[in-house]
Amino acid sequence: MKTRDRILLCSLTLFNGRGEPNVTTLDVSTELDISPGNLYYHFKGKNEIIAELYEQFEAAMLELQVQSLESDSALLDMWTYLQFSFEIMAQYLYFYRDVSNLLGRYPLIRKRFNRLLGRQRKSLEVLSQALLLEGVLQAEQNDIASLVEHMTMAMTFWLNYQRVQAPDMEHFDPDLAQCAYQVMALLMPYLDVAAREELRLIADSYL
Amino acid sequence: MKTRDRILLCSLTLFNGRGEPNVTTLDVSTELDISPGNLYYHFKGKNEIIAELYEQFEAAMLELQVQSLESDSALLDMWTYLQFSFEIMAQYLYFYRDVSNLLGRYPLIRKRFNRLLGRQRKSLEVLSQALLLEGVLQAEQNDIASLVEHMTMAMTFWLNYQRVQAPDMEHFDPDLAQCAYQVMALLMPYLDVAAREELRLIADSYL
């Protein structure tokens, strides 16, 4: 593994574990047992590491965005979309742990993250409209707008919501299926009986 | 105003504006134009300031918790509860900005905050059951449990959700009525036509 990649991986691990605001580049070089000069040769500061990790995170998230259905069940597609999304979000947990703080210090990332939120909204919108077309979801268009907004919000903060209630925050082990389920639970009141049952079955096989 | 109170108020202002992890006690004494020694005489470190501010915040929040209805409309009571809650949460914005980070560093506050979350859940439960009794809300008991969980989560993170999308995060000016409305919007699919209309009217007069 190249030094540059080792620095990125080590930073990610320390950020996720301790929180990005509590980790310095010196912590990273100490952990890797390399000189600060060697780290500096690859990254001119923490901001360059942050930028690179955000690139990776964003690329992985953008790949998941939904333009059209993959399976013959929009409910299943939504479940898959949410599960994979939370997997990536948990991999880059540091970002969500301190999202408000991080975005305050990195305006460029703030812009990009807001674009990503827009893409997530769009994916959830595509999936919700598909549920409507399939006739399993009964809602007015403005209900769907509100639903998509709440789902986007829940996607962004459910990991944090779990974390602040975890018995051991330091070694927080997120329950990703639970996160995905909680986002989908927002659909429940709009689903017909069969779809509610289908959602419960999907959930049961993962939770 | 006593020096001790000036220190608390100044800390709160700086924490809210810059984020608590980015503010030192030296920043506070500089801002107040007092010596670090003078500050130290009142508070032995940032943790003592944090503890005192949390006491104030918690006391204000606990006073709002609902045991029974105040008005003859549970919908209006819920709106009042949420509006006042968000007012206090915005006053202590620093806490919600960095909630995950803060709780990681202050285990005692983590315990107390989780107790507060429990009290908020209980208040939302009381209000939801009142809506059910009034016959304006149609839901099974497990729908209500899920609803209360989502409302608690939205209460905790909607300010942050607004903030990460704000054009100017540094001088973020939260829209509290919007926050309260978004939490209540989770009720929408369970309300009867008249109650949906009532909620829209309440919202219109504030939004």
C-alpha cells in the first residue's frame, strides 16, 4: 500500500473513531509511525486530507443515486438504495458525526454536500413516484414532497441519532438496517396493507 | 451583571456563533477583556462552563415537558410545545450544532441528555394519545410509537438540517416555526381532513 493511501486510510479511521475536530495531522503521522515531513510531502495539511476523503465519499454516494427502477418492486429498490447509502455513510462516519461543524469550516464541501442532498432528494423522489405509479402508495403530490424532505433529513441524521443514544459512543457500532428501516418507516402511513406487509417482511429479514 | 454571569453569557454567544469545539476559555476572557486568572477564579475550565450552561438548558427544557393538556386542542398544545422547545434549542444552538461531538466528550451530559430525550418522547406520546382520544388522529398504537420516535429525532436534528443548508452558516438564523411545523408534518398522514386543515391554519399564521 502506498504511503499516500495509508495516510488517507489512517486519517479516516482516526476521524471516525475520535471525531475529525479532535485529530491532528501529527496524530496521523504518529499512528503511522512516519515523520510529519513525510506526511506533509503527500498532504499540505488536514484540509487536503479532508478534501480527498470527501471526494471518495461523494463518488461512492453519487454512484448509488437512482434514475430509474432496477427491480420490479420500487419498495425493494428503495430498501437497497437506503441500505447501500447507510453503508457508505457509516464508512465515512466522521463526516456525519460532525457534519455541522465540518461544513462550517469547509465551505467548498458545504456546497458539494448540498448538491449531494439534492441528488438524494431526487432519488427518493424517483422511488416515491414509482411507488405511486405501482399504486401501492396513496398520496397527494405535496405529501410526497414533504415525505421526500423528511426521508432526506432522516438519512442525514439517523446515524447521529443512534450514536447519541449508544451506550458506548467511542466504539459506536451503527445498526445500518435499523437506519434504513427508520427512513422507510416514514412511508408506512401512505402504503396500502399489502405494501406495509411487504415492508415489514423486508425489514424482518434484515433487522 | 456579575462577572460569573457575563462569562456564561459570553461563552454561550461564542459557542453558538463559532461552535463550542472552536472556542477556548482564552477566547472568552479576551472577548470579555478580563484576565484568564479572573475567569479561572469563577470556572476551573471549559468543562465547568459547559456543565453550567447545560444545567440552564436542561432546566428550561424540562419546564416545557407536557404531562396533560393545557388548551382544548391537543394540536395547538403540540404546536406550542414544539415552538417553545425550538426557541430554547436555538438559544443553546451550540449544543445541537455539535451534539454528537459534545456528548462524546462529556459522558455526564450524555446521560442527562438521554434522559431529556426520554422526557421529550413522553411529552410527544401524551400529546399524540390526546389527539387519538379527540378522534382527530387515526393510528394503531405501534404507528404512534414510530411517530413519536420520528418526531423526537426531527426535534433533535431539524435545526442542524436547516443549518447545513443555510447560505450563511456562520450567521445562521434558524426558522423556528418551520422547525416546529416540520415535526408536526409527520402527523399529517394520520390526521383527519379537519385536523389537517387546522394544522395548515396554525402553520400559516406562523410561517
